[in-house]
Amino acid sequence: MNTKLSIGLVGGAGRLPDLHSEHHHIWIGADAGALALASAGIRMKVAVGDFDSVSEEELITIRRYADQVLVYPPEKDETDFELAIRQAEEMGAATVAVYGVTGGRLDHELINIQMLYQLLDSFEQAVIIDWQNNIRLHRPGTYRIEQDDTYRYISFLSFSEQVTGLTLTGFKYPLTDASIHWGETLSISNELVAQYGTYSFASGIVIMIKSKDV
């Protein structure tokens, strides 16, 4: 794994943030996400997918901005997002930031968020970013988080059946050695009140969502 290589991966769903303000060594476009990159004038290392959501003319535009275009048949076992992740894994990236995989079809959005679990073993850091949210999964441990004016709210959800030992410091609503389960709202919409805070837990998988109001 290249401990410095950062990859930005763009899908074709939902509203994207300003990609020019996001900085990565390499960009990968998945299906219509490749068109989003090309339309923004951003060159990508690879464009991948079945491209069933773009026209022939738009595919020509994608080819102008991609070093390599990998076209797959629509009838396939993997989603375009999975194919793009495979490319990032083969490049040995340390971190991957994923855009354009939320805010569209709900079935695709849910499975894309669930796929963060697979990425825990493939990358040092993996995050889903859209214009309103920043989503990460964590294994047990202690983590530091800094105040960020972009995202006011910070929520901690149980991605596993149960999370134990959840402790939050520097937050408006601190917790000490708490347990949370699927469907519980105990740690929704918290806020940092210090310049930085910490969160830690002993078992389970936590999904952390930083978000802002529309």
C-alpha cells in the first residue's frame, strides 16, 4: 500500500460538492461520475462502468479526460461503484474519498454505505462525502476529531448489532462507557463544544456521520 496515495472516486448519484475544492493524487470516475469529472474539467486516471447512463457523445467527452476507459456490459455481478473500488485497491491507495454514491436510488445508497465495511480492510481511511454529509466507519479504538465549521452536527450510530463502551469528550452531550444498539437515537445530532474532541468505544462497529443543515 502506498501510504501517501489519496484517491477520489466519483459516482453518478445525488448532488456533489465542489470537486475542485477536494484534493487527491488520482481521480476515478464510475459511470456518470466520470462525466461529472469530465464536465468539471478534472482529469481522471480511470473511468469505469457500463456507461448505460451516458450518451455516446458524453462517452466521447469522458474519453478525452480519462487516461483509461474500462467499459463493462450492463449485465454484470458488480455495481459500477464496486468496479471503481477494485481499481483503487489495485492502485494501492492509502485513502479513498467517495463522492456521488448517496442521494439517488435508496437501494444503491444503502449498499454503498454498507460497502464502507469492506473498505475498512482495504484502505487506511475511507469516507463517503456528499454536499451535506461526511460518513465513516470505525473499528474499536480512540479517535480525535477537530472542530469543523462545515459540519455542525456529529452523530454516532451502531453499524453492528451493538456498540459498547462509547465515550465522547469535548461534546455538547458527553457520554461515558455507553452502549448503543441498532435503531437507537442516543448519540444523534451531537456537537463539539471544544476545539477538538475524542470518541472511543470497546466493541462493535461505529458509523460516524458529520452533517450540516440544508
